[in-house]
Amino acid sequence: MVWAMIVATALVTLALRFSFLGTLKPRAIPERFRVMLNYVPPAVFAAIVLPQVLTREGTLYAGLDNPRLVAALVAIVVARLTRSILWTIVAGMLALWVAQWGLA
Amino acid sequence: MRAMTPPLVGVVPFGLVTGVVSTAAGLSPLETMVMAIATFSGIVHIVSAQLYAAGAPLVVIVATVAVLSLRLVIYSAGLAPWLAHLPLRWKLVVAYFLTDHAYALSIVEFTHHPDRGNRHWYIAGGGAISWVVWLVAVGAGIVVGAQVPPAWGLDFTFALTFLALLMVVLHDRPGVAAAVVGGIAAILAFHLPLKLGLIVAALTGIAAGTAWRAMEVRWFGR
């Protein structure tokens, strides 16, 4: 049920934030683990984004007739140029609406 | 206050996105607000809500969230030496407020002004400000999400947010390998039972990045 999910995810998140802060003596992260942690953000962000851009209802949809793919390509350019989350969202959504309605 | 302004500009759209996507995933306004307060993390909030809506078992949701949030361990370890003197209850308060931008601001402040005391107030004060901004933005997102028809595809703002973040974190070849492998794995693993696809893809991508880095070290010695 939904409340159990909320409590459980909140506790996990707090536990991760508290992990090293909570230890009695300051400890360094083991080197091997630290190297691994470097690749969490790119792996996680790509794993979240790619299925939403390249699939529809679970099947691959990678042609330029896919409005979300077109919007993502525009968003990548804007993200590279501006390094701004806000402008990336604005440009990506405008591109999505143009691609799905403007060209229909 | 001044140090907080630029990061808060990024907090507002992500808070809106969180409110919109949480609503789209079927959480009520009350559930969304409680979850925003309880997790104080947009990525945890959105991914959990979506997995829950897709019928994933609780253990899969928890495990996925744990892998997604592993970066919080880096932040925790980074701040720990600066805050070792604090009593446990203050460490819990700091831990609750430990977000990406709180970490980024604090570590700069602490290393540039190592002589200043009251470091916990720096995090708690900044955290309280961003907490208020975050919850107002999530609340606004709930309202927007309830008004705007699904055909507008506002849920896509979640993918766009992380696309922007992905562009920022891609700065070396092992990272690119982690992203490419993680992204492809997420598509291939989409139909795994129990909604295990995301956690499997994330772990595969992390393994790819780590392996690439190990090869670089072995072959080029750097």
C-alpha cells in the first residue's frame, strides 16, 4: 500500500544520507567503492531517460516520427549550450508540442 | 541567502516536475505532499511513485531507490569529517537536508572558510529555505498536473530534467560507457518481471563504467 511505500523509501533515503555522517569516527570511502560511485549518476540518469525517449508502451520507437525523440535531440543541444535544467525543459517541451501537433 | 539563489532556480522546475509526475502516477495531493516531505528527494519520489503505479513489489521499489541514491553516500562521506563533532540528533537533521545542492554549497563553504563555526546551521538554514521552496513547487506541480490534459505530455519534463543532468555529468569516457550501457540495458530490460528493469540497468551501467575505468588504468596507467 502507498503509505508503506512512502515510509520505506523515506527510510532508505535517510539511511543513505546518514551513512557516513552517522559513524562515530570519520571514515573515508574505500577506494574501490568510490570509483564505482563515480559512475552511478551517468548510469542512473541514462537508464531513466532512454526508455522514456526511445520506447512507447515497452516497444522500441526510434524513428524521427517519434515526437519524444525529436524533443530529446533538441533538448540535448540546448542542455549543451546553456547547461540549464530550466531552459532544457522549456526547449524540450516546446519541441515536443511542435513535433506532435505542429507537424501533424 | 545569496549563496542559495542560483541552486534554487534549479529546484523550482524540478519541484514542479515532481508534483506533476507524482500526480500522473496516481498519488493523491496529500500522498504527494507527505512523500515530498518524507523523502525530500525528487528522484526518489518520482521513481518510487512510478514503480508503485506500475505494480512493482515494495522490495523492488526500495532496492531501486537505494541504487539510484547511492550518490548520497558520497555526500555523506564528504561532509562527515567537517561535522564529526556534532551530536547525533544534529547529524540526523543534516542528513535529512542533504541534497545535491546542499552538498555542493556546503563543501565549498567549509573548505573556503574552515575556521567558521556553526557549520550545521549553514546546512540546516540553507536546507530549510530550499525545503520551503521545494514543497511550494511540488504543491504548484500538483495543481498544474491536475489542470493540464495528459496529451500535453507534462510527464516528459521528468525525462528532460534528467537529460539535462546527464549532459552535465558526462565528462569522461568511463562515464559515457556507463551511460550508454545503462541506457541500452534499460531498454532491453524493460519487460523484466516485477519492474526490475531499472535497477538491473543501473547496476549494469555502473559495472560498465567501473570496468572501463579499470581498463584505462591497466592499459594506460592513468
